[in-house]
Amino acid sequence: MVAATTVPRPGDAARPMTSAEKRVIFASSLGTVFEWYDFYLYGSLAAIIGAQFFSAYPPATRDIFALLAFAAGFIVRPFGALVFGRVGDLVGRKYTFLVTILIMGLSTFIVGILPNAETIGIAAPIILIVLRLAQGLALGGEYGGAATYVAEHAPNGRRGFYTSWIQTTATLGLFLSLLVILATRSFTGEEAFKAWGWRIPFLVSVLLLGISVWIRLQLSESPAFKKMKEEGTTSKAPLTEAFGQWKNARIALIALFGLVAGQGVVWYTGQFYALFFLQSILKVDGYTANLLIAWSLLLGTGFFVFFGWLSDKIGRKPIILAGCAIAAASFFPLFHGLTSVANPALERAIDQVKVTVVADPKECGNLFNPVGTRVFSAPCDLARDFLSKSSVKYATEAGPAGQPTVVKVNDTAVPFPAGSPAADFNKAATAALQAAGYPKANDAGIVKMSNPFDIFRPQVASVIGLLFVLVLFVTMVYGPIAAMLVELFPTQIRYTSMSLPYHIGNGWFGGLLPATAFAMVAQTGDIYYGLWYPIVIAVATVIIGLFLVPETKDRDIYADADAPAPRR
């Protein structure tokens, strides 16, 4: 086992990393890669899972239920942070994040063997949702444990560098899941993959789980927690101390709004919303979109470690806040650039084709539908919903009371009278839009990769370059965040205190970003309008962080390990 009996001290920063410390970082990082791999599998395969487990419903409803089940995993993450954070501060870092990986891995493996709805009926989606909740709870406890464990092994002056390896794991987990899915798809063929091959990536996770558990069993408890345990100075009520005392709760709130909320939206915009934008708005095929994201992640992942190292030199705060500020200023030009390169015909159509929905204002409702469960019936709403899903930029104009809804495509009028089938309108509108210049779904100008290494053509390389810039922002805000959160809170309640703001910021502000941003697009008829969501939150984080967040890089996090437990 790794010996960890000595608390690291400031003078240790000058020495090389020991083999024991390398093993600590490797074990913590590897286990977290596997957990993120498990978590991302579901998101990448949501459409297929919807068809397997919600087959009793129409296709659109299946997709909605599948995405809601995915969102459930994000929503419960803060509760997992509370549960496992408390256990981590009471029992220890090592055993807590050993339990979280077991829950995560077993839940994923069971999805791979779970009979579908056609076999066991309603029990299938119920069990699936329970497994998703278990995954979310476990992930809520995993990150705080891994980050705390590594940080408490690191010497002062090198925590940013040590913990930055943990920060690479979410990206590496996503990258690994994409690679396994692509390899399985290529091996089985698309039809077989949809029928049964989709289970293979879930089943493979049990091998990853076994390796991770075996490695983590070789580790000892963190030195700071071990010292507190031996001296009887551990917290007896971590939740009360962390959030029931204003001095600590205040720090958690500042960490959430002055650091993690902005970090969360920049991260999810640069990885998940970029993937969603390529597929759902720019109509890039799924194979190509996943490969483009995978290449940008491969090129950018090393910068997590670079910015973690840099934060040990110049501070955590300036790097994180600069990342938020630069991202907020760059999102609009970067996503405009993606459209221009990935689907140039769509960019031309948006600029040149005027589309107007003319309808009685009383017939036009609110299209904001972040969870996708609303069903529209009014012609005005159906028309606008169709246009937004077709990536059409449109404006809404008030027409005379009682007048049927009409969509004007330049000078061509496409009526949508009350009682008319939506399919008839959709067909007519599609023909008018394509005649005016909007591209077809399989337009030859849309970026397309023929194989994983088809990256040297100018169009493909340009898209990867733009996505790489987005990933670079992610590495700026995410690389130093673990070290900063660890340094903000005292050892006795560190696991609990840092986990909750992290998972609210990433699980709620970040995790719900794609659905919320697309709902904003649908409501306004502007494919870029959803970017205001991450921009506003990132700017708010910069302002709050600038005035309220302290710099923490020079703090000795081991000093409070000697302090007595607070009196109650």
C-alpha cells in the first residue's frame, strides 16, 4: 500500500513527485475517468436507449423521456455531494470514493444487461431511471473525494499541478466513451448496434471498474485526514458545520456564484453544447460530429495540466476568471465561425432568406420548453417549432385577428390553416425553404469525415480548430478549479463543503445548459440566441469572483489539520 503517514509541508514543493504520489494521482484519475466514461455513455446513446426502454411511446416522446432520465442524473448530483461528502468527512476520503465508483460501475453494467420494455414492460424504464439516479448520486460523491484525496497528498505550491490531472478525467472519460461507441458501431454495423450492439460499451465498463477498484484498494487514507482521525479532531457534524454556520456557508455561496457557475457553463458550452450545435442545428451527421469533438478534446486535454501548473505560479483566480471573460466575449464569433465552416449554405440562407411567421398574436404561445415535454397544438406554435428545429432564422409578425397562420419565405407564402395536418405544412415549408436557399439535410457542403483520420482537409481542420479554441477555454476554467475549491475550505469539512457548490454549478448550471439554450433558440427563432445563457452566467461569475473570491494558491491547507474540532 502507499505509505502516507507524513503530512506534506511547504518545503516539499521543490522536490520531485514521489512514486507514491504518482500512484495516488494515477489511481484517483483513472477511477474518475472510468466514472465519467460510464456517465457519458448514456448521454451519447440517449436516442437508442429511448427506443429500447420507452418503446411504448411515439418516437419524439421516447427521445424526451430518454433525455429526462439523463437529466435526472445531473439533478441528483448535489444530493450525492451531500451524502457522500458527509461520509467522506466522517469516515475518510479513500473508502468513500471507493464506494462511489462501485455504485457507478455496477449501475452502468446493469444497464447493459437490463431487458428492454418489450421484454419486461414498464419495469424496464423504472429500473433504468433508478440506475440513472444511482449514477448521479455516485458521481456527486466521486469528484470531491478524488480532488480532496489528491490535494491532501500534494505539497503546498504544487496542488494546482497535482489536482489538474483529476481535471482531465471528465474530458478523457467523454473521449473514451466516444471511441468505444465508434469502434463498436464499426464492428457491429449500424443496424446490429441499434438492436443489441449498444449494450457492449456498457458491459465493457465492468472491466474498467475492476481495474479501478483494484488500484484504489492499494491506497492509504490521505495524510491530513489520517492525522485528524488519530488526534480526534475530525468533524462530528460536517453538514451542520459546512452549511449551518454562516462563515462556512458564505464561502460555499461565493464558490458557487464566483467560480463554479461560470466554470460549469463554459465547460458544457465548449464540449456538450458544441456537440449539440453541430448535430441538431448545423445538421452534421452524428459520426462526424463525435469525431470532430473527439479530436478537439485530444488536442486540448494537455492544457488542463498546463493551466493547473500555471495556477501554482500566478494564482487560481486570474486564470479561472480570465477564462470565463474570454469565453463570454468569444462565444458568438466562434459559433458563427462554426456555422460558416461546417454548413456554409445554412449561413448564407440565414443571411439572405427572410422568413416571417404572420399570425394572430392570440394563437402564438410561449415555446420555452427546456425539458421537451410540452405538446403544441396551435398552428402558430407548430410552425415556429418546426422552423426552429429546422435551424431556420425567423421573425414573428402580428396578423389580423382570426387570420390563419402564414409563413412567408421571401415572397412565397406557406399557409397553415387551423385544422390542417402539421405534416402537410412541414412538407410545403421545407420545399419553400430549400427553393429559397436553405440546405437539405444531406447537403454536400456540410462537413463530413469519411474516417477517424480524415482531418487534413481544410474544412475539417478548420472546424477542429474552432472546437479546440472552445476546449482551450474549458481547460482554463477547469484546470485550476479543484485546487481552489480544496483551498477554500477547512480540512474537517472539506469534502462536504467543496462537493456541493461544484455539483450545483456543474450539474445544474452546466448540465441543464443544452436543453435550456435550445429552448431559447426555439422561442426566438435565432440559432445563436441560446449562447446568452452561458454568456450571462460567465459574466456574472467574473464580476462576483473579482470582488468576493480570495486568491488561495499560497494557503497551507495542512495547518488546520492540527486544529481541534470546533465546540458545539
